[in-house]
Amino acid sequence: MKRRETLKSLLIGGIAGATITTTGCKIENIEGETVASEKLYGRTPSEIEHDEKIMAEQYFSEAELSTIAVLCDIILPATATAGSATEAEVPDFIEFIVKDIPRHQLPLRGGLMWLEIESNRRFNQSFTALSDSDQISIIDDIAYPDEDGTSPELEPGRKFFKHIRNLTLTGYYTSQMGIKDLGYAGNRPNIWDGVPQDVLDKHGMAYDEKLLPIYVDQSKREVQAEWDDKGNLIT
């Protein structure tokens, strides 16, 4: 099984979130103010204020974000059928998460520092300046521990890589691109032909023959039902 397929199999059923595609229409928030749905996307005014505050801040430096981008694409590179983690804007997701959930900050920043130190120790260069093969040589040592366990000096790197790998998978497979890669189709309307006859017979029930064409009319299954003031179905 290919690596991406392995990661996908671990994610299916494990991630409940999904991005919401908005249409850009105008809706009212709970205070009666009209706002763009692409800004609200189901959020309360206080949540919007919180998100805007976080988006205005920056935690990682540009150099750190560059390293995160390289790591994200090592974890989930582009394939013939799916884009890479950076194409799905996973580094931006990680930047947002560390500001929204501060407990991620020190482990990730400390891990990035460890990676730079290890890169300079081995190759006398920053991690992002290394060749692809040299980068992978470091990642292989912390992504695939030996059966006897990772050597003590590599243990901080192993913990860091596990952390950023989890965030990368979460960011990617909750993005529109990632959900498409999973093949998740979402809820689809089905065709309902009514309660089966044997079930109706078992319970001594039957449909009113006059209403049956109205209740079970597949050509109108997407039409919202309406009733008049007397409770009569009119659609």
C-alpha cells in the first residue's frame, strides 16, 4: 500500500470535521446585523472577533513557516490525483492552530529548533537549504524509529515529527482538497418508496390511497412540504 493510501486509511473515520463551502450570500447574525456568509460561516459574532484577532497575529517566523512547508510536503507530497499539503494551505492551518490552541506552540517551535540544530550538526546547513535526499535522511531517522526504539538523542525529533505529522494530516484531510482525495461524497438524497408493504401488514397499517401519490411522489421529493391553516397538505 502506498504511503498516502496508508495515511488515508488511518484518517477515514477518525476526522469528523470538514470545511464548509459558502455561497457568498448575505445572512443575519444573532444581533440582526447583515454580514457576508463567507465571513460568518456559522460562527457567532464573538467567535468571528476571536478569529479576526488570531488572523491578525503571526506566531511563526517566515523561516519557520518555510521549514513547516517543507515538512508538510514531505509528509503529503502531490500525487497524480491529489495536490500537496502546501497546495491545500496546511502551513497556514498550522499557523492558525498554534495561535488558537497555544499548547501547540512550544512543542512545535522547540521541534523546529531541534531540526535546525540536527541539520547543522550533520550537514552544516539549515534544513531548508539541504538537498531533498539530505532532508529525507534526517526525517527517516525520526519518522521510522528502530524496532529497539529511537536513540535518546533523536527522541525529541521523533516526538516533534509525530506532532507535526498529526497536524498535517488533520489540516489536509479537513480541507476541500483532502476531503476530495478521501472520496467523501457527503449526504446525498435517496429515493424513498414508503414503508414496505410487509411492515405495514405486520402492524395493521395502510396508506390512505388518496394521499399515497402525494406522500410518495419522487418527482417532488426536493419540494418542501406546506400545509394550509386547517392542516391540509398543499404541496
